Amino acid sequence: MANVGAVVSSIRNIMRQDRGISGDAQRLEQLGWMLFLKIIDDKDQELEILKDNYVSVVPEKFQWRTWASDPEGITGDELLEFIDSNAESNRGLFASLRNLTSITNSKRASIVKEVFDGSNNYMKSGYEMRKVINKLNEVDFNNSDDKHVFGDIYESILVELRDAGNKGEYYTPRAVTQLMTQMIDPKLKDRVLDPAAGTGGFLTAAIDHVRDHYVNTVDDEHILQNNITGWELKPVAYVLGLTNLILHEMDIPDYHYMDSLKREYNSIGKKDQVDVILANPPFGARIADGVETNFPATYRCKESADLFVILMLQLLKPNGRCAIVLPDGSITGDGIKSRIREKLLTDTNLHTIVRLPQSTFFPATVSTNLLFFEKGSKTKDIWYYEHTLPEGQKSYSKTKPIQFNELQPIIEWWNNRKENDVAWKVNVKDLQNWDLDIKNPNTQTVEIAYTTEETLTALKSSFEASRTIISELETLLK
């Protein structure tokens, strides 16, 4: 088994030699479609063995095994021509896969078409591309000895996305997705949605949770296959998320390349509503022009996270359960923000808010909160839990990210709630302007009382020190 981290590192170094790739975003998009094509072919080969008469939707000429698996296969200009040709008589890989639905109408074909519609080949050297292909061939995605292979490659890519600058919105630490999923506890027959799905972290956590706890038969697995849905707007994250779901044995992922905020708000009816939403909507992301007019006038704003709250309330079934990540900026503030929170507290029972340290989503330093609520009854009391950094650690970082075992005290407290140094309860009637930014009342602040005489003495001492410094500066200037 190849060292996946080393493979990803080698690919990065090879791509840096190619003059066609400019920066992390292009490199990740390039890696995304290549990884997708290899993985879907690995899965096709597995399905050809397991299912009678199974035929891949990818034409044989463009299947990874045909043109990429031989380390001595096509390279140089011949390889670039194979990938990029637009000639009607000899369409290349991109032109052919973008037109797949004219060959077959299957859902799997639509997924492949969607991936290549939103991707590009940036590499200008067929020789460097062959080196990348050969590196990817060192990883066997069907190797049952290591079911976490993609977990490793996925984490490597997420770190790359995170460190590429403004791509931080894709990244939710695994410990956080795991906690939120475990506390919401999606069941077998629950329809699960992430409308800001990124690379699929919440959905794969839900798939693992349901399989571990509720799937016992082939029929159970079939139910699960039809109950997981994701929507994602960014092309790189979409391709990686789709690939992630395929590797989690979702045969035809219900995963869509779309802007959730453009979903016609008033058209969302009972048939569209879901039992569970797990999400980390983008904070402060620029929304498409005019998107806010899709929402009721009283809630229109330019903040993506706030609009996602309104969208999710509409998408939840009565008694539906939701866990979302929100920044401090969405749980406080007046005007439209206040009206959105009023709707949240009126339409749902917001029973728990977990407050996280600023550095949890490193390198972003924004204070974040995990909100857990159920639709259908008004909020009466809100429990707050303040997660604190491990003893002796000043912040989370690239080398010291949040770990799931640190969250064990929250899990132990969850079903037997009592107020303590990090947990407190607030009645909704005590909220001012529906403000949810409630600080921990149990935090100890040491107040030192001084007598009037001590205060005067301290002030005199301070003035004398100031006069001395001024005098010395005047001397120096002379």
C-alpha cells in the first residue's frame, strides 16, 4: 500500500513543474477530475464482478484502465491530444465525457457529465501529466485492507484547500462533523441533506453512522442509498465530495452541482422536506446578485450563513432535526438578523448551543457555535456548553487540530444535563432582542478591591514615572 500522503506530495511537486498550472486552485481542480476518473473506474471494475451485465457509462476508450493504468502508456503530445481534442472526428476525453448524456440517459452518466462540465485540464505537458497518472496508480482504492485510504487523501487535499487561502469554507474538522452527526443520530429511514456540502464530510459521517447502527440487510442498504443528498456550488469541492461519496459505496450519489440559495424558496413543499440537516454553511461568502430576492422580504440580506438558516427552516419536515455551524455574527445583531433568530426560536426548539474556541476552524480565527434544533415547537430553554481548549494548549493549529476524544465530556453531559463550570441554561424570555451570544456566567473573574488611599498612591506613582520619562526625553532632544 502506497503512503498516500507521499503520493499527494509527489503529485503537488510534479504539477509545480507544469507551466499550465497557476496556483493551488487550478492544481486541486486538476487533481479532482483525475482522482474522480480513477476512482469511478476502480468502482466500475468492482461492480462488473459483483453485478451481472454491469456496463460502465464511461466509453471503453476513456476508462482509466484503458489509457492510464499502463505506466508505459501514452504520454507527451499524444496524451494531451487524447485529453483535449475537440475535433468532431476524434473527440478527446473532455469533449466526449461532456456529451455523455447523448449516449446514455443513466444517472451515473449525468454525474460524469456534470463533473467534466465543471472541470478543466490545465496541464500543458503530457510528460508531467503521465508522471501524475503513474503516481495516482500507486493507490488502489478497492484495497479492503485499508478502507481509510481516501480518508488520508481527503484530509491531505482538505489541508491543501484550507491553506490555499479563501478555501477555508470547505473544511469542517472531522471531530466536529462526527460530534454533530452522533448527537443528531440520523436513523435508517431519515432523509439526510447537506445544502452546503463541500467535500461531503457531513454526508459521509451520516453514512458511516447509519451503517454502523442501523443497516443489517441488503434492503436496509438500499434504503440508505436513496436517503443521502448533497448540494454544492464550488466545482472543486463538488468533484471531491462526489468522489468521497462514491468511495463510501454510494452507487449513484444524489449529489448536485448547484447554488442552494437559488433554490426557489416558495416552491419547497412537503415532498422536498427532509428529516435531518447537517451543515456548515459558508460564512461571509459573496452571494450571487439578486439571490436574496428569492427569500421573503423580511429576511432578505447579503450574509450567506443567515440566508442558509431561513432556507434550512423551510427544508426541514415537522419534527425534523438539524445541527449547523454558525459564526458569532449570525447569533447576535439587530434588524434582519434579529428577525431571523426570532423565526428560528419560534419555529423550532433550539435546545443546545455548543460554543467553540476561536481557533477551531484554523486558519480562520472566527468564534463559532454548533446549533442543535428540532422543528415544530417553540424554544423555551436553551442549554449552552462551552468547549474549552485542552489544558496547556493556547489554540488549535495545523499541527494540533481539534480531536474527537476532547469532545467526550459533551457526549457524557448530553443525556444527563446539569449546570457546571462550562454548561448553563437560559430561558428564552430572558433573551434581549433574541440575542443568542450569551457568555458563560460561570467564568471566574478575579476582582481586586483597592482602598481610596491605595488608588491615590498608585496614581501618584504613575504620574511620577511619566514625568521622569518626559524629562529624560526632553534632555535627549536637547
